[in-house]
Amino acid sequence: MKKQLIAVMFAFAIGLVISAGETSAQSQALRVDVPFSFSLNNKTLPAGTYIVKPATDNRLMWRVRGTGQTPDTLLLASLSSAKEPGNLRIIFRRYGERYFLTGFKTTSYDVALPMSGSEKDLRQSTGNDLAKLITLKIK
């Protein structure tokens, strides 16, 4: 009986930890309307509304989810403390008419994404090292 009580209490505690983590991740979610298609992890995503939120508690992995039929994309990122707290934005690099998600800013963090293979190939083939940075403010 004692083992069963401990098992029930353990299961309850795990449930509380999981729901607290989900609540924390929800509070860090960013919603952004992107008016153009863009590349992310070597995939092209259509223009639309996207939700960006942490996929892990350490915020080194992020999830991008489109509100349409777009499947979730997981991103490995590098993190640094926000230099300008409260200024939410998402950043793209543009080469002609092609856009690549390069990072975003939350209330607490500057999140940088590594350059994808398709962006590296484009830079190498065009010789264009001077991509334009496009910033969208998040409301």
C-alpha cells in the first residue's frame, strides 16, 4: 500500500512539473504574421501566421508552427541575453526574393539560428555576402 501511495504521489508530481513547463513555454510564445514565403531548415514555408515558442526549458530548441497546414519545425539555436528588453521582433536575411529566418528576439533573449545548407549554397553560388536584413516587429 505504501509503494502504491508513493507511486501515485510521484505521478502527480510529474504531472505538475510537465504542466508548469508547458505554461512557461506558452508564456514565451511569439505570434508573427510573415507576409512572404521563407526558408527554414532547408524547407520553404508559405506566407502566413506563425507561432514561435521554446521546445525545451533551456530554450536551445525552438518550435515554429504555422497556423495553416504547415508541420512544426524544430530549430536548434544559440541564446544570449536581450540587449533591448521588450522589443519583440523576428529577423530574416533576404537575397533577391528569397528570405531565410535568421533569428528572433523575445522579451528576455536574443535567439540566433545557424545558417541553413540551402542559404550557404545560395551565398556561395551568387557570391552575395551582403544579404539585406529584414526585421518584422511582433505585436
